[in-house]
Amino acid sequence: MATLGKLLLILFVAMTGVYIGLSIHSRRLRRDKLEREWDEEIRHGDRARFIDEGMEAYHHSLRRKLILGVYVIPFVLIGGIIYLTNYH
């Protein structure tokens, strides 16, 4: 049981690194898209405000929440494997 705990702890730390990397990458892509949209299409008003409002909308988006699957999927798979190995 202690080995499983160590595995889950290591997995949690690794998935935290992956989550942080994906989150930063996704935010950077969204910001770049907003900047490109401003430069190519809008070009009037306050650019910083447009980008801030777009990033605020991103923070409430489904895409940002789906990145949390980085934590859920591995733990569900490990739980499923343990269940099938021991009880099936």
C-alpha cells in the first residue's frame, strides 16, 4: 500500500508539472490569437482592454477546464487497472 501511495504522489507531482506547462501554453496561444485578431481586423479602441477582456473570457471557458483532465484521466486509469486486477 505504501508503494501505491508513493506512485500516486510521484504521479501527482508529474501531472502538476504537465498541467502548469499546458496551462501556460494554452494561455499564450489564446493571447497570441487575440493580438493577431486585433492587429488584422479591429485596430480601433483600446488594444490592452480588448486583450484583457478576451483573456477574462478564456478564464471562464471550457477549454481551460478541460486541461484539468490531466489530473483526472491518469488517476481514473490507475484506479480502473487496480480494480480489474484485484476484483475481476
